[in-house]
Amino acid sequence: MATVSHTTPQIAHYMELLARARPRSVRLRTVRESAIMTGLIACGAFTLAITVSIVILLGAEAFNFFAEPHPTAQNEMMDVSVVEFLTGLRWSPLLGETKHFGVWPLILGTLKITCVAMAVALPLGLIIAIWLSEYAPARLRTMIKPTLEVLAGIPTVVFGYFALTLITPFLQLPFGDDTTGGFWQSLRPDNYNGLAAGLAVGIMALPIVCSLAEDALRAVPNALREASYGVGANRFETSIKVVVPAALSGIVAASLLAFARAIGETMIVALAAGASPVQILDPATGQFDAAATASLSAPVQPMTGYMVQIFLGDAPHGTVEYYSSYAVAATLFCMTFALTALGGVVRRRFRQVYH
């Protein structure tokens, strides 16, 4: 009752001020709020329309690629089946008389570069996030985190040249200039290789993991840390056994976001990875080539690299090679969409709400 009697004069005062407000100011405020709400709805609708347009475009062009024959660059009609595209182990649409449109060499090239990138970004990013959240002084944290976020704003073409001019020569340094042969020299990375491209993509994805994981760790209530200290745990045990499990949903979401970002990276792989699809099958014997499939020192062409090659003019418009890029883009879209959906499921499954 004391609270009600205390707030009643304040409510009466606000009601009096509202009654004195001029009708014009009330109408102006209403119009302004309506305009803001309309703008927000329009922005959301525009984003949805762009997404739907992309899905329709990719779906229509990919269906067109499989539905009817198209001329090749040599003016010969050729059709590609969905089964051949999804199960084939050879990808050679631009060279040779016999063209193959099995997408798995491009998928494997994409996954090789992405796995190298995640091997760099995930552990290093999580370690940095734990240090920033649990160990770094507040003043130092306010300096380092903006620096990491600035790193995320560097154009990816810069990372591509960084991989080509610095990472690749550094990887070639232990092998010297001798290219006469031998097992040791067979490990020497080419000028364009998947390892350098993967390392550059990992550096590019590092700020994403650091920033999002650090936000998830700092969102864990201090009461959990204090309870852990209260039962005798030290700072390291609290960080690893209490804070990280409590922020698991955010950490997994950050990892999947970085994974999807690495899969869709274009400029780094176009500059540093090369333009040769992974040779899953030996061209001479047709047998599975394990060394070429697993090699990271040879040139690798991922899906995004092939699309760049096509749209730079390597295939005439309207040919089967040109339309194959839309089928590859649709495959890439499905992969990233699946990762995004998986991230949503994981976030809901492991999300912990604290009051």
C-alpha cells in the first residue's frame, strides 16, 4: 500500500502533463512512430524478398541445367542428369572432348580448404575468446577486441594476396628451390595450393569465432563463476568446466557461422587455391587416387572458385558449361542453408536461460 500511495502522485502528474500536451505534438509523435515502424517492416520485407529471389533464381537456372540439353563450347548438344551431377567423381567441363559434370571434386576441394581453415580458426579463436573473457584486464580487452573486429573488415582480396605472396613462400621455404623430385620434394606446395588458401581463410574467419564466442562466454552469469570458486575450483577449472559448458550453444553457433563463412569464401580461393579440381580418380587408370585426393600441396578448385572462373568469361553464355555454374551455386546454397539450420537446432537444443 505504501508503494501505491507513493507512485499515485507521480501517475497523476504524468496524466496532467499528457492532458496539457498539444494535440499537434501527439499527432506528430504518432506519425513519426508509424513511419519508423513502416520503415522497419519495409526493411524486413526487402530482405525476405531478396532471399526469395535468390532461391527462385538458383532453383530455376539449376532446373534448366538438368531439364534440357544445352550446347557446349564446341556447339555440340549435351545434357546432364541429376544422378550424374550428384554422384560423379570427375569434373572436367572446360577441357577435353569428353566432358564430366560430377560435382564431388569441387565439393571435396571446398571441404579441404574449409577443414584447414577451421583447424586454425576454431581452437585459436576459442582460446583467445576464453582469455579475453576470463583472464584479460578490462582495459586490455577494450583494446584487443576492436582490433580483432577491424581484422574482420579487411577485404578478402587482401587475404588472397597475403596467401599468395607470404603464406605460400613461407610454406615452400623448408623445401628450398630444388624441384628435381623425391619424396621430400613431392611434399613441396605448388605456387597455388589448398593449404595456403585454407590458412588464409582460417585467419579471415578467426575474428568471427573470437567475437561471438567471447560474447557468449561473457553472457554467463557471474554467479556461476562465484559458485565454482566457492567449492574450491581455480580460475582455469572454472573457465573450462563451468563457463565453457554454460556458453556451449553460443560457441557452437559461432563455429557453424564461421564454417559457413569459410565454405562460401570466394576471393581468397580464387587467388590462392588454383583452378584444378581434385583428381579423385586417376585419369590414366580410372582408379581411386588417394594421394591426389588427400593432398593439400596441389592446386585445388572449390565451388566458389569454379563460379568465378565461369563468370570471368571462360565459358560462353548459354552453354552447358555456363549453366553448370548455377547448379554448383545451388549445391553450395543447400550446404550453407543446412549449416545455418543445424546452427539453429543446436542453439535451441543447448541454450540455457538464466534469471
